Amino acid sequence: MTETVAREWLAGLSEALEQRDLDAIDDLFLPDGWWRDLLALTWDLRTLRGTDRIRGMLEEHLDAASPSGFTLTEGKPVALVEPAEDVRWIEAFFDFETAVGRGRGVVRLMPDGGGWRAWTLLTALQELKGHEEHAGPRRPWGVEHGEQAGREIWLDRRRREQSFEDREPRVLVVGAGQGGLTVAARLRQLGVDTLVVERNRRVGDNWRRRYRSLVLHDPVWYDHLPYLAFPPTWPVFTPKDKLAEWFESYAAAMELDVWTETELVGAFYDDAAGTWDVRVRRPGGEERALRPAHVVLATGASGEPRVPEIPGLEDFRGTVSHSSGHPGGEAFAGRRAVVVGACNSGHDIAHDFHEQGADVTMVQRSSTYVMSSEHGIPLVFAGLYEEGGPPTEDADLLFAAFPFPLLGELNKQTTQAIAELDRELLEGLSEAGFAIDFGEDGSGLLTKYLTRGGGYYIDVGCSRLIAEGKVKVKQGVAIERFTETGLAFADGTSLEADVVVLATGYEDMRETARRLLGDEVADRCTPVWGLDEEGELRTIWRDSGHPGLWFMGGNLHLCRFFSRYLALRLKALETGLLPEASTARAV
């Protein structure tokens, strides 16, 4: 029955779209239903809620996009999902085409008035017709058999490609972390000449050089990179040095053109020509001029360290660093450490200081959402990113098919369930004077990450240390100044310290653009991160506000997923399928 319902609904949608019958499309959706489109119709990342907004989007884009052929994806399950009493929906994968591409999607149908209407619909572009990825049946041969004079072997070809002596890159990616590597891998498979520049000595050093005890808090099933999944022997939680080694191997295996020990030292955008004039400094001080059409800043959504201006810093006789430059607590055994900030990094660093034998105090300036890894991770990722879960690409589509605002609403129940399992831990934190919250309107971790990029801690042990008094807490009191021996607070108290680590977060990625590309470029960019009025993340992976400039970043999951859409957008621009003056909305 469920398969028949889904097939008939998709047939009705396909017919209504081809006939441009917007009234019929209205009838296929719940009045407050959702349509999320990832490039397929709008060439942007859009979330429309309600039939009026869906109609407006279709009136603007339907003729140009010409979506058609909505059919169930062969071999994929059609499921009846019943998460609670009196709540149920049919969930189905489908395929479709547009004038220029092919897509996949997910529809969730709810019973309404004796029939079934769409609660959520996802349409996601997967490939461009005539410009498909060089993968699977289109993979390269790797050799030309037979007699060939002057044959260029693979190693010689790779050296020539990486040198860029005979051509200009069309895309220059700044940064070889997960953002830079994933978008470069996608672009290579689309045949777009891409150069990645990385200021560190080796690919992976952005992780390798961080504090020694750092381990990812996200599980392995959530963190795969495109094309090359972690092997089944990989640990659930990845140590940072192991991840660094994987990044280096990934760049080699995916044949990415990366220049390490290379810094961007100057850039000018030629509006008339539609290209950048970029200067980079290579090892030994050599400078190279490049003229890419696009620059992708992949220096991390956590870009420029946010360092609060605290008077008296010059008087302090101890050591001060931002968490991004903290090497670890090994040198501070038996000494007094203060960590300013109470999110993931602050907790991890405080935990490390304690294990190294330091006397640690955490300064918590505002409340923090806390969930244990033990209870939170299985519930947050249940059914998607877990052992035996669906294939990663299917899980990504199922996850994306819940628009961010709706996902925040659905997470409220999950947040309550996690809090009940974590009751003893949370009570211990409160008794220790640590202020906890449950996210915006009780929505937990996800909304905090999407709106702030922080404000939470996935507990892997530090919360227990706080509850037991092994890590002390100074909560809710502003720092007034540094003294020679520590910190003075607005309430007249003070903390003695030999080392202070500022785990105070990061600035908007526009500040990285300002540092690297100048004020004129940065001032044309729109704010990066946080949700826009539709509930999509602002600017990142989308139009930046400045032609030819793109921002790429996020955790491994977001980079894996959204690198596809940034790469497809760039390929469409390069091939003329999408003119520069596109109809994509301003962010």
C-alpha cells in the first residue's frame, strides 16, 4: 500500500509540474508543508514552508527548470514511519530530471482528509547532463594501451598537473582541511581545474597541530568523506592525528592538486574580466601570480579566533593563548590553569589540564547545553548514522529532507529524552554551579550549532570532573582585567593562574576574507553562518555577495554533503548552464 501511495503521489506531482498546474500542486501539499530545494529548481539552497511560498518559488523558477519524470528510486525502500501514537508518514526516495540535470529526493506523505499529502519534499540536484562525474562507469582508463611514442606516464602527468606551469586554475581553494579537500575532490570529478593552497607544511596539519588529546566528538558513520569512506576498522571517534593522516592520504588518493607551505599574499578582483589576480608565496619565498575565476575560502567555519579585549594583558606574568593555538597541558603539571569558555573546546582543554596534573578552573560566561556522548549520540543519530544504518548518501538525503527549522522542532523531544537519561549528570553539574540550558526553545544541540556554531558540550568525561569538583567553575561573572598573577572579576574576586586559555570561539568567516582579501572584498560579503529567514545557513556554500568568491566549511558531514552543491554550482557557471547574473536569491 505504501509504495502505491508514494508512486501515485509522485505521478501526480510530475503531471502537475509538466502542466504548470499550480492549483494541483497546492492540493498535493499540506497547507503548512515544506519544500526544500538544493539547486535543482532554484540554483540555490532554499526552504519554502506553506503552499503560498511554494507557489511563489514555482512561479519564479518552474519554466526554466522544467522538472519532470518523478519516479520511485529503484531498489530503495518505501517506509511507513510511526514515531509516536497518532503520528505516521510514508517516506520514499525518488529520482527526477530538470532541463539541465538529474536529481534525487525524498518525500514524506502524511494522511489528510482520506488521502495523503506532502509534509516535506526534498529536491536535490545530483549531476549535470553532459557533465557527469568521472566515476563508476565513467572512470578513467588510467592508461592508453598499445604503441604510443612519447608516452606520458601517470607520475609525469601528476607532476605536470600539480605544477600549473602550462595553465591557470579555474578555481583556487584556500585551505586543505575538510572543506577544501571535499570541494576540490568534487570539482576534480567534474573536470574543473582546481588548485588548493595550504600554508602548513603538510595536508592535515590544521588538525595535527592542535592540542594532543583532541578526538572528534562525532561518530565515524557521520564523518565519511565523499568517494572514500573510512574503512570498517576505523574507530567510532577519530583521534585528531589519525584524521590528519587520513586527510593527507585522501588528497593523494583523490589526485588533488595541493600546494603546501603556500600562502595567499595578495588578491584583486577584476570586475570587468570576471577573474582574480592572486599572488601566492611558495616555499623559499618565490611568488606566483594566478588568475582563477573563482576563489573558495575553505579556512574553516571556525575561522579567525575571537579574542576578547581584556585589560591588563601586558601585566600578566603567565602564559595566554587562544584554544586554536593551545598545544596541550603537558607543561603545566602542578600549576594553576584557567580556561575561559565552556563549550566543546573549553571542556576538552580543561579535561586535558586535569589529566596532566594541573589545578583547573573553568570560567563559564553563559549557560551551556550538555548531553553525554553515551546517551546523546545514539539518540541524535538513530536510524541514520550508526552501525548497520543506511548507505551514507541515503542517510544524507533523509537528514537533509528535514528542513533545519523543522529539525529543530523535532529535536525537542529527543533533547528531553537525552536529558532524562543524563539526569544524574545534569543534576551534578547544577550542584557544582555550572549553568545548563537545553538550546533554543528546548531544541538542543543542532540549533545551537546552526545559529551560533557553539554553545554546547558533548560530554566525554569533563562534566563528571566538574560535578566531582575536580574541575572548578567560576560562573556568570565578567572578567574585569588581567593582573600580574591571574584574573580579576567584576564581583571583586580573583583567580590565580599560571596559564590562561581563551576558548572563546571564532569570528564570522568574513573576517578571514578581510585578512586575506582586504576590506573592499569583505565589505561586499553577506554574514556567514546562522539561519536566514527561510531557515537555510547564510552565505556558506552559496553566493557570498562578492562575485567569484565562495565560502566553504563546516563539520565533516556538512562538508561531505554541501561540497556537492558548491561544486555543481561552479561547474554550471563554468559551462554556461548558469549565467553569472543567475536568478539565485540574495542571501
